[in-house]
Amino acid sequence: PAGWARSFTSNPRWIASPLCSELGFRHAQAKDAFRQIELALTRAVAGSTEPHIGPAQEISREEAFAMWTRDAAKLLRWYDIGSLATGNHADIAILDRDVFTCDIQEIGNTVVHTTLLGGRVVFGDPIKV
């Protein structure tokens, strides 16, 4: 039916599907978060020659990233992660590009340079101030 994929953004059970697939709760063809976000934005079918799903299924970059961050954390009842807000953990990733302004087809190639958890570098290069 028309609008089935677009309706996921209003259904909390589906909003976190990408995160749940990373945790092993659902099978996903593309395991990389940035590739999943790119697929959501292009509406392409991963690993298939099928045409993309229609324009009625389009979501914004903000909605796509919210599915992977804030909304996924809410679904899992992890209320102090998923967004940068007062009282939340300030865990962040430093990327090789601005995923909100780059070409949509380049989001899947995003590389994480550094990851900070609890203010400490746990992956990548130390932060130089």
C-alpha cells in the first residue's frame, strides 16, 4: 500500500529497526549505519536490482538520523543517550564529512575518525585542543 515506508516514522516499533538489526534483533542486508541511512534517503533496496520505492516514502535527513540515534534510544528505553542534551551522556563521533550537507549518495562512505565515550577517546586519534 502507498505510504507504508513513510508511516514508519510515526510508528515507534519501526523507528529503531536499523539499531535493532545492529544488535541482532532483525536481519539487515546493510550492517553499516551510514549505509542504512543512505538507503533510507535514496529509498533504494539494498542488494537488489529492484527500483527504489516511490517518492511518497521520502524522509528527511533529520528523520533518517533520528531513527538511528534519538528514536532508537527511546525505543530501547535508553533515555540518556541518542541526542546531545543536558543530562545525557556526551558520547560523540567525529566524522570525515558533514552528513547533513554532503551528497546523499556519499553518506554510506562516511568514515568515523574518532569516537568519544564519557569524554574519553575510545577509538581513533586523540583530540588535540
